[in-house]
Amino acid sequence: MEEALKQKNINIVKVVLYGPESSGKTTLAKHLARHYNTVWAPEYAREYLQNKWNNNRETCENSDLLPIAIGQMKLENELAEKADKLLICDTDLLVTKIYSEEYYGGYVHPDLDKAAIANKYDLYLLTYIDTPWEEDDLRDRPDQRLEMFNAFEAGLKKHNRPYIILKGEKKERLETAIAEIDKILKALPNLQSYPSKK
């Protein structure tokens, strides 16, 4: 179980899009991957929960979070091997941990809790809620976006994660994110380029 939640040790920069529902994370992840000509790891939970909804009209339960976390890490580890110096992650296990705490009375599965704290990323892009709410089958807390934003930021502070807050229009967010990522890339030479020269 623990092994399935562990990051592969690959010499690349990892950046996480992080924040409440409908705050522009996926759009920005795609734009950043295109800008840097690299890959991005989508949110495994969306496919998993959409299938659950489509097949059974059931929503997320606490028992879904561990399979979601395992699926997310599998996806991230596979894509990390194809990344060119940089992997953009549309979520991480800290997001899953925060959702677990907020939705299920503070409970987090011990394996998820341990992995969420152990896995490391170079930068978190915390997306603010100044974007329009877009409803879909899975989003369910339009009136609690500020509460969730605060919970996400508290999680970053608690676990001492490097982050910046992104606000404003798409172009402004993208430019701010690129400026921060460029600083990290410049400071870390000899990162893995794809295809790997193994």
C-alpha cells in the first residue's frame, strides 16, 4: 500500500496546481504544459468519480479516497518518466488529504496521511476563487469556496510547502506562474530531459 503512494525519484521539477473547485487549475495546467513543451498529470479523481456517477449515480465517499490517491500517484509516476525537466500536476495527495479532513470530520486514512506529507514538490500554485463557478456532476460546494481556499492554504503553511497565490485573469496567472517556474528551472541544472538518455 505505502509503495503505491510513493513518488518515484526522478530528477525533474514538479509543480502542483492546488486550490478549491472551479478555480482554473486544469486550464492553467494545460497552458503551462504547452508553454514548457512537457506533460501534465490530470486529476485522477475526476475520471474515477465521473465513472462512479455515470454508472451508479453515486458521489464520493470516504472509502473512495485511498483508491483515488493510488490512481493519482500511478499517473504521476508514469508521466514523470515522460516529463521534459518539468511535470505539471493538476493535484497531489495533499489535496486529497485536505478534502478528507474537510468532508469527513477530520479523518484521513493513515497511509494517505503519511504519503501526503512525505511526497515533495518544488512549487504549489494556489488558485484563488476570483473565477466564475462552473457547475458539473461532481462539484458540490459553490458557497464554501473561500472556506476551502483557506483550508488549502492552511495545509500548505502547516506542512511548510513552497507556494504562491494566483489571482486575476488567465493571462496574468499564466505569466506569474511562468516567472516563478523559470526561477526554479534556472537554479536546477542537469534535469531529466525526455526522451531519457538511459
